[in-house]
Amino acid sequence: MNPADRVIVPLDVSSLEQAIGLLDQLPQATFWKVGLELFVSIGSPILVELQARQKRIFLDLKFHDIPNTVAGACRAAASYGVDLVTVHAAAGRKALQVAQTAATEGAIAAGHKPPTLLAITLLTSLSSRDLAFDLKIPLELPEYVLQMALLAQESGLGGLVCSPQEATQLRQICAPDTVLVCPGVRPDWAEAGDQQRIFTPAAALKAGATYLVIGRPITQAAEPATAFNRICDELATVL
Ligand code: C5P
């Protein structure tokens, strides 16, 4: 895979015009993330736009519901022909299993390749304290992440969203072809912003990431295309 194909740029905006502005600024970016804000704001036209430009799509809607509803959402998401879709591992084994089956059926019925489903193990916005005191989960945070990763693997999911910090350990327990998608990445020349526990792009790849989600260091740069190319140059040194 060439370095540019390892970087997923999030479309963290709320209108089609803003999204198109980013797409026009970064013609060399091949993989884009559509999250809740943009999808709830404008819906599927953004997917149509990305497909018209022959981009790969990470539809990050983090499904978490009863099995029947998660399955329906995954079937619909897959029918758009997206590449990656997120589901919360905490939805449980049954929901994860039917999600994978429904995504495969939905893609095939629409003539697309099935997407890889990615499990969210635990939102990185949650701390050990939140886990223990609010969610009442009696496990250390890294152990909980590991258990959710194992549940996702056993349920047939193809990948995980994780911090680069967790990638090394998850690589050891997951099947070799597991797709690990890592946000929390910052080149050493960029501001950390609100991201904690950051890794540089090269360090995140070395830790085992398959894809890196990198937003503001690219989208807020004075010259986004230059920032993107600089990140690709860094990745090329470790690929
Ligand atoms: O601008 P930045 O590089 O921080 O953007 C990272 C993207 O990855 C955002 O779309 C953010 O919502 C998402 N994300 C994250 N941390 C997670 C999961 C998703 O930053 N644990």
C-alpha cells in the first residue's frame, strides 16, 4: 500500500459545500471518514460525492443498538459500497455477529464488496475513572479494551478502532489480517489540540496501525496538501 492510502482524512464539517471544499483541496487523499456530524447533517449525498471521485469511505457512525437494529443499519451502510463501518463492541456478541452477516448481505445485494466492520472497544474519551465509577465495570481499562477486542474477533469482525498506544498489544492477540484504524496521531510539527497520548504517524505505523485517521494537522494547516504530503513522506520512511 502506498503511504497516501494509509491516511484517512475525517470530513469533520457539517455541510456538503465544506466537505467539497476539503475534497478539492486534497485530491491526493484517497480515503475519507464520514462521521455522525456530517452524515446526520446531510446524509447520503456525501457518499455519492466521494464515490463519484473514486474515494474510499470510512462510514464512522458507531452503531450501538439491539441486534436487529444494528443488523439493519449495517445492511443499509454496506449497500452504499463503503469500505469501513464502525459498531460498538459493547452492543454484544449477538449484535456483532448479525452485523457482520447483514453487512455482507447488504453489500452483495447492491453489487459491492462487503465492508470491513470495525469494533469500537471503548471510547477514548472515557477514563479509567469513568469506567469504574460511572459505568461500574470492574476491570482495568486496558483489560477491558482487550476483552472487547477479543469479543469482536470471536464475533467475526475484521477490525478495530484503537489508539496507537493499544495497537502493539492488540496486534499480538488479533488475527494477522485484522485492520487496526488509529486516530490520536500527530506529526511532531503539528499541535496536539485535544488529543492526548499521541503518536507520530511513523510511530503509529510501527506500532501496528493499518490506517491512520489524521484530521486537524491536515485540514487546519495553512496548506493542507503540503501537510498531507509531508505526512506521506514520513510514512514512506517506515513502509
Ligand atoms: O483532528 P484529529 O486528527 O484529532 O481528528 C481525529 C478524528 O478521529 C476525528 O474525526 C475524531 O472524531 C476521530 N476519533 C478520535 N478518537 C477516537 C475515535 C475517533 O479522535 N478515539
